[in-house]
Amino acid sequence: MDVSDLKKNAKLEIDGAPWVVTDFQFVKPGKGQGLYKCKIKNMLTGSVVDRTWRSGEKLKAANVESKKMQYLFNSGDAYTFMDNATYEQIEMPVDVVGDDKDFLLDNTECEVLFYNDRAVGLSLPSHIVMEVVECEPGVKGDTATNVTKAATVQTGRQIQVPLFIKQGESIKIDTRSGEYVERVNK
């Protein structure tokens, strides 16, 4: 894999461990070669480091396999997923799931990433619909542009929503940024 193939969510192998690119930036100095500055996350340990590569360098792509699985339940210290084809169940530790736990609803379809037959990561759908379980009512007169308030969704995550959102309504959330997208009528 050439360094120019790097992009966000690219998987690569460094010193026998799988890494994923979480942030990517190409810098072209006044003279000399271009630089690829990246934040990469170890998919096994979760540690994040900054790395810089010069144009033309070669990298090794990680042998990461992806399977479509369904989220079943949380047992406290692990999350259980089921393979839709074989009905085989796997458990992922809480630290591997990370902040994605805030978007996991029962029966959510996900892509589970495997490295050497070990679950190392999770890819959620880009958007998910959740119910607002708690939010303060909007105050009449607070209608300046882009005014938001905090709302708690059914998994316990707090997000900023427009004033017109009420408790009990369903909203669409972008799982990549954790931000409100739109109100959903059921």
C-alpha cells in the first residue's frame, strides 16, 4: 500500500499490529516532499499516536475482515453480537466497543472488524433513529437562529437538539459525529 492511499478509516499493519487512521492531513512544505500527517489508533490496545510519512513511502495494509452482525445485548463487561448467516455469537469487551456503545440499540446491524479471527472494531450505520427520553421544554421567545438544548436519548447519551424537539419524539443522529440530523415521524 502506498502512503498516498491513506485516508480516514484506512487499516494498516505496523510492527505486527493493526492500526486504523482516525485523522489525516496532507502537508506540502515550500520545498521538498509532501508529508502525510496522521493520527492512528491501535485496534488491539486502543492507544492513539501521531505518525508522519513522506510521499513515496510504502506501508503494509492490515488483513482486517469485516462481517455483518447484529447487536444482541450488553452483559456489563462485554457486548454480544450475532453473525446473521451462521448465528454464531461473539462477545466484544467494553473498551473495544468504546463510545459506539451510545448508539447501540437492540438488533442494530453493524459491521464487526476481525483481525486474525479476533474482534477488534465496530462500524455502525452512518445514521440511527433514537427516541428522546428526556429534554427540557423550549422557552417561547428563544427563537434566535441555531439555538439548541440538551436532550437525552434512550441509550443515555446527551446530544444538542433544536428547541422544537420534545420528549418522546424520534430523531435521526449521525453516528460518526454524534450530532442531531433531523426529526423523524413514526
